[in-house]
Amino acid sequence: MADMKFLDRLKTYEKDLITPAMLSKIKKITESAEFNVEAMTRASKAAGGLARWCYAIRLYAEAQNKVKPLLE
């Protein structure tokens, strides 16, 4: 039951509310040598999926930061 709540939270995460400070922290983690999606996936499919989600959120936030000023 708790796992489903966690998955629901990931699915409904408000990615448009990521602040520059949050993005900086995400980038620091996802760019580190220890953050290896392939290795995480080999260790655990769940960990690999979560790592891919983190990386995708980072890419989305970076793109949003570039596009948002153009839209305004």
C-alpha cells in the first residue's frame, strides 16, 4: 500500500514547480560519478526506474527554464 502512494506521488509530481535551487541539487546528484542508471538497473529494476525518473525530471526542468522566458 505504501509503495502505491509513493508511485502515485511520483506520477503526480508538480514538475513545473522545480526551483533553480532544486534543479541545482538535482544536477549535482545526477551528474555525479555514482549516479549510473545502467548500474542501478542491474542492481534493481526499481532503482533503475527511479534513477531514470530523476534524470527525466532534470531534463524537463532544464528545458522548462529555457522555454519559460520565451513564453512570457
